[in-house]
Amino acid sequence: MTVIYASASGRAGVLGNPTDGYGGSVIACSIRERAHVAVEQHSGPLTVCTASRCVQFRTHDDLELAGDEFDIARGVVRYLEALDLNVRVSFSTSVPRQAGLAGSTALLASLLSALLAYRGVTYTPYYLAEVNRIIEYEVLGIQCGYNDAYMTTFGGLNYMDFRGKEYYRPLEREDYATIERLTPFVGPLPFIVAHTGLEHHSGAFHRPLRERWLEGETAVVEGYQRIAELARWGKRALLERDWFTFGRLMNENWEIQESLAPSGDVNAKMVRVALRNGAIGAKLAGAGGGGTIIALTLEPERTAKALKEAGASHITTLAPDAPGVTVEILPTAVALERVFGTAWREVAASLEVED
């Protein structure tokens, strides 16, 4: 028996974030950690499972958001009007939860792609990314930019230009972002990514800044124009491997964003620790308010050790070779092992469906 298996990587904002929602430019890169989804046919109603429990979606009332780990699945099923599917959907993710690494978007991209594949539907990656963001924004009610949707779809190391996308439009009127794949032109990347252990909701962090930008607050408008410019200059520095220039640009990105919306004592501490222990540049990898920092360091062991001692709960590296969302047809055992690990048989046998 075969199963549709889909997967998508998390991402770290390297330079230019969070201007992706303001017509800006961003350099971002995939990380190793990924979301995993398996879709298999079965005789009952649409059932969605994690490693610990399952729920069934029978009616539209079951798709009301509940604030739990199944909300992303509810949003995808609602958008696709897919209650008629007799499938079991299993999912997991190794991306740290609410860490500013696009973990929820990676899961959304995987769920969306797997269910589309089950229906025999394919989208271009540009359209898929836009649908991904529409579901986040319009169905799940998350204030978000375009970075996460495009990065989890395309994967790799990319320069992304979002000019012309300052204001959210209906799907049929959205311009596509310009995506430049930089992976073939760079060697090893001297960056490490450190999760602070704090969880945050990116939508809550974005919303007041969005309101200030829409009101024309000079500091926000000019600040984001400058941060977008940093990413455009950063593309050249990255391709030339001019790490000291790139580090300086990262630090300016950090300083501007902090002046507009401080990200909290823990993030600020982690940035200071990185810069005092070998890092040339450091900044947030996501929106802020918790989450994760990214550090450019030519002494990765020293920097990582200091960040761990300062309380970082998870250290990872960039993965410019990581693919974006992928869809495969796999034997059931192979697919479920990718989702639940080597204990997949025990997990599958222990799950009980909740009404």
C-alpha cells in the first residue's frame, strides 16, 4: 500500500526581515528541521493524527479554530473544502514550536501540498506560496508577510524581492514575488541559528507594526525602507563572501528593528552573547517577541558554546541545499516512519480517535 508523503523545511531570515510584508527585500535560508505529513486512504471520515492523538473532521463545526495543534489542518481543510475526503492525515515537525523559524508555515505547506496531491491537483510553486499565505492570513487569522510562504515552498538560500506587494490583495490580484536562488553560487555558510527557548506568536508581533506602517509613522516607513536596502546590498556581500560587510549589515538590521519594536531581554541577551563570542553579526531570524537569533561567525564552536551556556535550547545550521516542499508516493511503512520515526508501528497502534 502507498501513501502520499509531503515535507517542507523551516527557514531563518538572514537579512532584510521583516520587510517581506512591506514591499521589501529579504535574504533567507532553509534549516535542516522539517515538517512531515502522510496522507493515506481509509474508510472513515477525515482523520488527523499527531503522535499522541487523533481527531475527526465530520462537519463544518469541526473546522472551527480551537487554539490547538490541529488548527493548521482545520484551516487547510476549510480552504480546500475537503471534508469529503476519506483519508487519514498524520503529521509531525522537528522545527521548534513558535520559534520564528516558520514551523507552522512549513506544516501548512506540507498539509496543503499533500491534500492537493491526493486530489490530483498541482500548482506552480509561486501560486502554491500565495495560497499558503492566503490560508494563514484569511483562514487562520495570522498577520504575516510573504517570506515564510515562499521559503517553505521554494527552499534553499534565496534573495526575495517583494516590491509591489506592500498591501494584501485577493489571490487573483496578487503579484508574484521575485525569487533568486543563491545556493549554486555560495560555498559553506558561516551562520548558526540559536533558539532562545521562548515561544511567540508572530502574528501578534506583526500586527502593531503593520498598523504603525499603514498610519505612515516615519520611523517605521523609513526604517523598513533601509532594512530592505540592507538586503539588496547584502546579496552582493554574500556572493562575494565579504563576511565583515555582511555582518555589519546584519547588525544594522538588528538595531533598526530593535528601535522600532524591542524583541525582549532574552533575544537581546543572545545577540550580545553571540557578538562577544566570535560572531561578526547577529540579529533575529524571525519576527521577534521571542524566538530565534542568527549569528554570522567564523568561530562556530566558540559562539555555539557561549549561546548554549547563556540558555539557548536549540542550535542548528542553515541548509542551503534543503529542498522546499516536496511530495512523494511512498510505501506506507516508509512514509509513516518519516513522520513518526522508527517507533511508527507503536504510535499508529496506540492512537485513539477523539470525537
